[in-house]
Amino acid sequence: MKKLYVCLSLILLFVLYSCTPGEESSNKVLPQTLKEAVILYNQKLSTLIDTENQIKKSDSISLRFYNDKPYDPDDMIPRDTYLEVYNQQKDNSNHVNLTEYLLQYKRLLDDINILLESYGIDEVEVNLEINFNGNQSLEAYVYLSRDNGIVVKFDSETMFTNKPVFHGIKIGYENEVFFVKKFSHYKESDVYDYFEFLENMSLIQIKYRDENNYRYQYRNQVDNELFEVYHATNNNNAPADYKLMWFNPKTNIRTIYSGGYDPIRHFELFNEKTSIFSYTDRLNDEISLRFQLLEASGWDYAYLDSNAHRNEGVYNNGVMLFDNVSYRQFNVDLNIKLKFANVGIILDIKKDELTNEILSLEAYQMNFNHPEITTDYITLTMNNLHEESKHLAVYRGINFYSGNIRETLYNEMDDDLKEIND
């Protein structure tokens, strides 16, 4: 067995991992490559994840400020024109796929393994100093794990508060699946932060302080399933924040139940193109409904204008089907080149006014092409959210509903990511 220590690493340090794909892998060497990995992770990893499409609170708008653009008959576009574009529309759903971005790390690992094999090296252990543009330096401990992964460990400080934080990064293969894992321990607050990417399989994010303050998010890279559970408390004796969110690819429904500071119940239906209906209940007397009217029949024209216009809306035989005070927002878009069309409306109504006639748009002389959406169906889906999604709250044997997360989380974590003294 051969070992590669600091002396040899100093020789390798001068070769940069910037060779083009056509160059020989023997021109690429270990320490500079790992330096690049540490820098990219420390500075960019937090920007990779679009954790979720959050529902933000918005107040009803009672007044509208219309533009002064004169009525243009050419902007009264037939429904068939919108539909022709809409039916060709590209997938606009919630897919999150970081494979292309993280492929650089896969190539990095493969090149390192080729290099080590060419040198006959099967064990690597390196200490090196990394300098960030002359402003900050840190010492990183780098080694080749027993399962042939590349591991980088280093201590640093938080950006604004200069609190100590440990980072462990590992890239490798698990059952022939490429992975990237990162574990951070914010020592003073004793917070764990964990990220895991399995190529074309899943993406995991965990942030954990204690049993009452944590976030767990799971994204399936294959079928687009998304699950998140979140708990947070504060020192103001305010109600604890709680959020449960699930996008179910079998039903194409995203459901959100949130309590505490900003309570909300949210039901949203997608098709292969976009979001076509949503129901938002902020646990008060008012609810919001959003309809994609290209999923509805009973209208023949929609007025196209990028800003609020007195003629905005949909028409049937020249009659506007919504009066201008019955809705909060109207969005009409048509881009033939980009193949994007949208005729959407948001209605705010009193909770006790909601009927199946409104959900079917029959109340507005139209027909929404999704008769499955009824008041009972929305209520049943929301009531079953916790029970039907609870299997997704389990990660590698860690049940985020168990109340015993901290110990099992650290025990189940890859030992190569843990702090050196543990």
C-alpha cells in the first residue's frame, strides 16, 4: 500500500484542474482539484437549491389603475389562438435537476481516480492551505476514503458573525450512483446542516437545531416528488411555525399546511404544462382561487394586454364573463415564439360563499374541464395530507415525526463527514 502525504502534494499542487476534456487525464492532479471543490462548495452550494415555490401572503386589491392605452381590436385574441400555443407548451412543472451543474464534481472524481490509479496510489492523506482571493485562508484535511470517495474537511467561520463552523464534503459512488454530500456543524449554536445529492435519484436537505427547530426536504429527481416538513419556535411566546408540504406526482397535486405566524392551507393542481388551479385558505374568512382559463370552455376571446386594461378579461359572444370588481388579478400572456400562453384569473371570495358551481366556473357561464375538483375533494385531500405523506418523512431510518432526530441523524450520517475528533 502506498501513501501520499504533504511532500508529494506540494509537487502536485502546481498543476491546475483546468485542462480541456480532450487533454490527457495525467495532466490533472489532486490537490488543486480538491481546492476547487472546497471553494465551490463553500461559496456556491447554498445557491444551488431552489428549495421550493413558497406561497407568499398578498392582500386583496380593491382598486385598479388601468393604463391609458386605447382599445385595440387586434388585442382581442380568439381562444383557439391561445390554445394552439398552449397545447405546444413545454413542460413548466416543478422539476429540480441539478445533475448538469454537479457533473463537474463527477468528472473531478473520475479524473482523480484515474490519476491515482496511474500513480499506483490507493491511499491519500493531505493537509493544505487554501486562500480565498487573499482575504481569507483555511486549512483543509483531504483524503481518499475506503470506499474511494474524496473527502474534504475544514473549519471556517460564518460570514457576518464569525462563529466557528465545521464542513465535511464527500464526493463518490454509492452502489454505482454518483453522490455529493456536505455536512456542516455550526458549533456555537449547535446546528446541523446536511445536503445530499444522488445523481438522477434524489436530493436531500436537512437543517436541525433541536426537536422543535428543524427542516427536512426531499426531492425525487425521477418523478419530481417533493416533500418538506418544517418546525420553528421563537423566544416571543408566539405560536410555533409549522409547515408540511407535498407534491404528489401520482395526482399532480401540491398540498401545503402551515401553522403559526402565517397559517395557510393550499391545494394546487398541475398538468404537464403548468399550474392550472389553486385554492388558498389563510384560515380566515377569505379564500383565493386561481384558474387557468385555457383549461375551461365557454369563452371565445380574451383581451391581450401586458398591463391592466379596462377591457382585460374573457368574453363570450362579446359579453365580458367577469365584471371588473369580481377578481383580484387577471394575467393574459401569449408568446408564440417561446410557445407560452396563459389566461389566468385570481378570485377572492368569502369562505362561506364557496360552492361547486364556482369551482366548476358554472357560476361564470363557463365550464372548467376538471370536474374532480369539488369542495369535498379539496377538504379530503387537505385532511389526509399528513397521513398519506408520512412515509416520506423517513430518511435512511430517521423518522422526522419520531421526536428523536438528533441522535439518529448523527449516527446514520456517513462517518467520513463527521468532525475529525469524533
